[in-house]
Amino acid sequence: MRRIVITHLIPSLLAGLSFLNLSAATDKDDEGFQELFNGKDMAGWNMFLPKNQDTNATWSVKDGEIVCTGHPNGYFYTEKPYKNYVIRYDWKYIKPEEGKKSTYNSGLLVHIQGPNKVWPKCVEVQGANANHGFLYFLECKKLDSKYDQKLKDKVTKPIGEWNTTEATCKADGSIVAKINDTEVSSGKGDLTEGKIGFQSEGAGIHFKNIKIKELK
């Protein structure tokens, strides 16, 4: 009788151990990271749209996610600049209603330099579904850049599913971008610091778990 009870307990014990191991791994992955998005509102962020258009029609917060309609083009960005850091965030594109189209385009803007405009001087870690992670050097000098399209296609999940992008931006101007823990691009430019932003560019997209780890 005791043997039967123990046998039945083993699956539960293994499941508990698996949960503990997963939790420990998650805690380790998040070590040193701080939230840039609090999951409730846009505190800590500024928003820019041309001609002072209504930002509430472009961005909103629902269920712990930043909901971006994609219209018009613009970006929300941090109140303060950052240098030498890792930024990580989750994103998913929303399929448009029947009969409508989507660009499936957005982007992570790092090292943003003023003034605000579409688009500002910065480095864009491409957020478009087609070539996510590609590095664009906007109005700044590109010193080096490489991109693996085949690997990007392999690791990116389908439209409508969550993906995680991580960009390591070091003090020497180098940038490494990962999708779902896999490096897809790297490069280097002459910009080394600035504000961080996310584009609205013709596609419905959601963001969550936006976190930053400042490097020493």
C-alpha cells in the first residue's frame, strides 16, 4: 500500500521540482534588470507624433501591455538617456481585420538624439517582422554591421505570437541584437548614448516586459 502511495507521489514531486528549476532560471535571467514599463500606464515615457496629434489614439495600456495602433508614424521614448546597457522586451504583431492590411513594421530606437522628428538621429534595431533585428544607422555613422536573415527566420515566432528581443548597447558604440535568445545581428556606430524609443509605423503591435540592465 505504501509503495502505491509513493509511486503516485513521484509525478507530483517531479512537477514541483521542474517548477522550482524554471522559477530559478527565470530569476537568474532577470537578474540586474529593472522595469522601464510598469504595466499600468506610460509613466517614465514621452510620446511624439507630428503636428501634435492625439497620442491617446496611437498608444494605450491594457492588461499589462502597451497597445500601439501603428497610426500615425511616431514613437514613444524614455524620459532620460541611457548608455552601456541591455534592453529586453516582448512584442507581438496583431493581424488586421479582414480587408485591411498591415506593414508589420515597428522598431526599437536606441541612442536617440534630438530634435524629435520622424525619424530622429539614432540607431534602429529593426522591428519589422520581415527583417527583425537588422541595424539601421539613421543620420549617424556606421562602422560595422552584419545580419543573419536565415537565422532570424528560423527563430522568430509567427504573427500573433509573443517574441522577445534583446539589444546589448555598449559604451564603445557596439550593438548586438537577439531574438528569442539567439543572436541575429551585430554592428557598431559612432553613437554611444541617448534615449530609447519604440516606433509606431503602420502596424498594430503590442509590447510588454520592457526591462533594462545598466552595465558597469
